[in-house]
Amino acid sequence: MRTELLIGGEWRQGADDGRIEVTDPATTDTIAEVADGTPADALAACDAAESAQVAWARTAPRERSEILRRSWEVLVEHTDELAELIVREHGKPMADAKGEITYAAEFFRWNAEETVRIRGDIGTAPSGANKIIVHHPPIGVVAMITPWNFPAAMITRKLAPALGAGNAVVIKPPKETPLTALRIAELLGEAGVPDGLVNVVPTSTSGDWFDAVVDHRAVRMLSFTGSTEVGRVLLRRAADRVLKTVMELGGNAPFIVFDDADVDAAVEGAMVAKMRHSAETCTAANRFFVEAGAVDEFAEKFAAAMGDVRVGSGLDEGVTCGPMINAKAVSDIDGLVQGAVGEGASVLLGGSPSDRTGFFYDPTVLRDVAPGSEITRNEIFGPVAPIITFTDHDDMIRQANDTEMGLTGYVYTRDLAKGLRVSEQIQAGMIGLNRGAVSDPAAPFGGMKQSGLGREGSTEGIYEFCETQYIATSW
């Protein structure tokens, strides 16, 4: 298990020999200590990326594509190993961890195919005076900051298209889950990714790390996934050098169930939308709007399904909800729950932290939650489902859109026309219509409003890591 920094293809300790403790959130035990990168280490990584990127940009697209495809194969071959690493440092159930590796690896296969299809255009100026040639060269060195909730997928979703387009990267993985990032980088080297293209520098001083990297002459882009609050800070700082930014930020997804919905299907979808990866996802259903005619049946069946969730260490067989990432997360979740109860919500299930060792919160279902209450305005990031009853469709849409977040939404109805109409009215970048999952490497992932800038995945994702250059010429 690598615990050093990866800079220019070499594994090294940090400049000041500091270490970061990595904790198993299911036991609170320290499982590793990784090198603590300094600003000097971050700058060395940028230098290495700058040196490696020039030759990589000149490498034929087919050659880059084949390396990405081999990277997909290598990651799939190491699914069990990587999944266990995720479970130990993050805590998510093993089935979810294996699913994450499958999803994470797929970004390399998808972008291997996109790499050889980066388009160009040629046309004639309307005046006839010259030709217009447009192509898409790589942007240069990309700084990447990734979150702890998807230690593998949030890296590969950025890294694969960046490499495919001809860039080099410097990655700051989260201090909570750096081990997966380091191992993925090692495996990519085995797959043939040239030294210096992928540099990984964990740190306990994120602000100093970022200030050093953002001012490096070669860095031309910032790709960030994390909270909206941090995203605003990074966006302001990136403006100092007018860096291109792609940001995938927070969510506050409405999950809408109409009277005419298949309630059993809605409950099944709600369990996916709420509880995948222990409910620590930005696409998680956060507010459940249920029409009055369906609310009794939905609430009863949903609470029963949540009651069947098995909480525990992700390494234990049958566990479907692991620990939260740390003690603060548990405290924040409980604060939202107690606030909702204080405003009149009734507890159908759970309602408190677990009494087991580790950072656990019991699956919770709240009913009669007051519209506009604090729990409806904050991203819960935990296994808590607040149900809001509605009768007026237009007012429900207003409430669903009454947030600065606009990442995901979910709609359940048997009336396809109504479902599509409501989906178009929801101010979110992604909608699950009678589906509890929306993420796919072939689909554009991203949000509206303060849920982000740009898109990852799909055919759009690789162009985020490209420039657009126009050449005027005549012949």
C-alpha cells in the first residue's frame, strides 16, 4: 500500500516529512499514515506535469486511447483490492465499493473511445476571403481536487478525459481517503501512463496547497468536486489567473411522488436515490415531496424498507449502510434531524446516532416536515429522509426549486407526459424519471445554479479539457 507522494513518476516523502493519519470510520482505528504534501511538493508536481505534458500532447490520439483502454482493464482486474481499500478508508458497504470501481474504471473505456473522436472543423468564411480551421488542443496542466465520498470515481471521471485530451494533472485527494487515489495512480503507471502525467500530492493544509498550485505558470485549469461553500472560495481564487474551472458542487435533490405513481416502484427508487453509498452522495434524494393521496402508503412502505437496512462495517456480509465519514458528520446530521422534530416533524424511524462504535447514524424517516425548514435547505449527506406532503402541483414545483442547488431531481408518476413536463420544470441538471439512479459515464453529469459549472462524462466531458483554436488561412 503506497503512502508516499507521487511526483514525476517517483514515490517520495513530503518536504517536511509530515504524515496524515487515515482512519477507518467503522472502528475509528488508524489504518495508515500517508505523506503530508507541502506547497513545495505541490509546485514540484506542477513542474513534473509541465515537463511530461508537452510530449503527451504530441502523442497520437490512438496511442493515448490504447493506454486509456489498458487502464480500464487494469482497474477492473484489481476490483476486489481497490474495493477493500475503499471500504477500509471510507466505510461504504463492499457491494457499493465494488460498484464504484466498475463505474470508475468505465470512464477510461468511455474516454478511450472519445480520445480518437475529438473533432475539428473546416469551412469557408462568408466573404470567401479565407478558410476557417477549428481544432481542440489540450489545455495544459490541470489541478484536480477530489472529495472523500467517491475515492475512485471522482478521480477517474476527471482524469480519464484529461489524459485523453492530452493533458497532465496534479491531484489533491482528500485527506480522509488518500489511499485509493495513490493506488489508482500506481496502477495507471502499470497500464502504461507515462511518468509525470499523473501526480498525486495529499495534504493536510489544503489552502496552502491550492494557493501554490493555482499560481504555477503551467496550471491552466481547475477541476473540483466538493461542497458549494468551498467551490465559491476556489472560484474566487482561480479568477486571479483566469483559470478555466469545472466544478461539481452540492445538491439538494427533490424526490417527487405523485398520486398516480407505482408506490412500490417509487419506494424501490427512493432506496436507491437515498441510500446508495450510505447516503453520502451529492445526487442523493434530499427532500421527499409526496402527494397527499399517496403519502400514507409511501411513508409506511418507505419506513419499512429503511428499517430493513443493515448498518455496520462495510466489510461485514449483508451490510447496506456503512458509517459516516467522521464524528462531525454525525453531529451535523443529528442537528438537522432534531431541528426538524422541533418544528413539528414526526419520526417514523430512527432519529438518532447509532450507539455502536464508529461514526454511525441510524436510518431515519421523518414525516410532516415543514416546507422551508432547515433540513430542507441543507444537504443532509446521511441516511435521513424528510417527507413533505403536497396537494398543489404548482406550489410543490416552487418548493422543489426554492434552493440555490440544482444538481439532481427525481420524479415518479405513471403519466409519462406529466413526468416529462414536471422534469422540465425542475431546475436541475439531471432528472431521474421513474428511476432512482442517473449517473452514467455516457451521460453529461453536472448541475444548474450553484451546483456547478461545466459537465463531466458524455461526449461533452473531454472538451472541458480542451482549448478551441481557430486558424485563418487561404489556398
